[in-house]
Amino acid sequence: MSKTQDHEIVSIYPFTEAEIDALMAAALECVLMWSTRDGWPVGVIHAFVWHEGRIWLTFTAQRHRAAAIRRDNRVSVNVSSASYPEGAPRELPHGAITFKGRGEFVDDPAITDWFYRALSRKLNPGDAAGEEAFYSLLDSPLRVILAVTPEKRIMYSSDLANRHLAGTIEESELGERQSGDLERMNEERRLRGLAPR
């Protein structure tokens, strides 16, 4: 079994593909982030749907983010297990993922109907009246749908980290140290007169 006291190295705690799907299916909210024309990073919380490896969300066309993403479709999306619904099963994975990806505006009536229904159902499980009411709110002529295709994932499984801290994990379960926790960390340690790790 492996145990660590090194809290500075966190890139070794990824999720499995199954855990990513479970977290993304259960989490209710994400933070969509983009850059303004003058370079400021901005983020807004959205309800979303995870479907076939893409993040689907919606807002109205007059929002500044619509123009910004049409100008530069590079975005990031953060999803945390902190947005699980109340009473979510404890066995769901815990932690957070940030996806770097590209956003595409989708204008297809079939996809619109599918997405509005999927989002309404996700936010109103087992509540047909609530689902219909939310669907009606979404059905607006100004609304746009954004699909984000991830290109990179930055992951932190707090379950894996806690097990590593407790010494109840096999080394084979840990991920590979990424550059921030290897080259960049050791360069920063060198600048501060510390031994490399």
C-alpha cells in the first residue's frame, strides 16, 4: 500500500473514464469560462447535460458570452461533485474536473428538442410537471445551445487523494505526474533553494 504526506503533488489523482461519466451525469451545475475581447477571464454557472463526451448548455443570444465564444471558441468548463443534488449516493466519485475545449453553437430543431428535454428531466427527476414547466421556459426564440468538445482534462479525485493519504491505495491506481507537478514544481523548488522531488 502507498501513503503520501506530499500535498503539493495532485496531478496523480485522476478519475477513471467510468468515474468521469458518473460525476458528469450526477452533477447539476458547471462553470463555463471564456475570455473577453480585452483578455479578462470570465465564468458563469450553468446547468448542463453530459452526452457522448460533450458538455451541452444553453443561454440567450444577447449574452456577452455568446459574442465572445463566437469570436474565440476556446472555453473551459469546470464541474465539481459539490454540485451533486441533495441525497446523492455516497459512492459517486468526489472531486472536480476542468475541461479545456472548443464550443460550437448548434442550431438543429431535433437537437434542440432532445437537449431541452434532457436538461428539463435532469433538473426535475421524477417530476413530470416540473419537467414540462422548465421545458416551456427553455423554449425561447432567443435561446442558443452550446456544445463543448473537450480537448484536455484537469482532474482531481478527492477520494483517491484521501485513500493515498491514509495509505489504503496501490501505486498502480495513481496517475502519472503531470508537468506542473514535475518540471515546473522542481524549477520552483530550485528557485526557493529546496531539494527536488
